[in-house]
Amino acid sequence: MSIDALAARTQGSHGEQHSLGLALRMGIHHAVSDRWGSPPVLVLDDVLAGLDPRRKAAVFEQLLVHLPTRQVLVTSPEALPDSPRITRVLRVFAGTITDVTPEG
């Protein structure tokens, strides 16, 4: 894989490598969805780790735009960027799950 004709693995920043890997996974998700006629459950564990705040917001919004409207679970040890596309927010702490979805 390359970014501007340079090897992504050796020349890309951590954020660029992370974004490229995520784009590849999203492509696979779309291919599976097309093949089987419905999207599989998608689990994105700490998908924004290591990204600067600007890239986090941009990547997260693009994920939400291009993902199906159901069957997506995103985990994060920190708050995710705000988006009107988020339908449910659950907090897990000390073995307790709490619905903290903002009203609106």
C-alpha cells in the first residue's frame, strides 16, 4: 500500500497508517455486505486510538457516514466525538452498563 507513491508502512505517519488500515477494513465490510445482501455486525475496538483530535473527528464522522445504520459497535476508553448519527451510548464501568445516550 502506498500514500502519494510512498510505502505507507515506512513513510506514512501513525495516523495515516491507521486510517489506511481502517479504510481497508471498511472496504472488506462493504464487500461482505454486497456479497451476502446484508451488513455483518461490525465491531470497531478503540478505532480512534493514537489519532490527533482533528483526525479523530474526521475519521469518526466518515465512519458514521459510510456505515450501515445498524449492527455497529464502537468501543473507546475515552469519549467519542459528538455526532447526530450516534443512536446509543453505553458506559461500562466496574461491571455495570449504563445508558448515557444524550437526549435530543
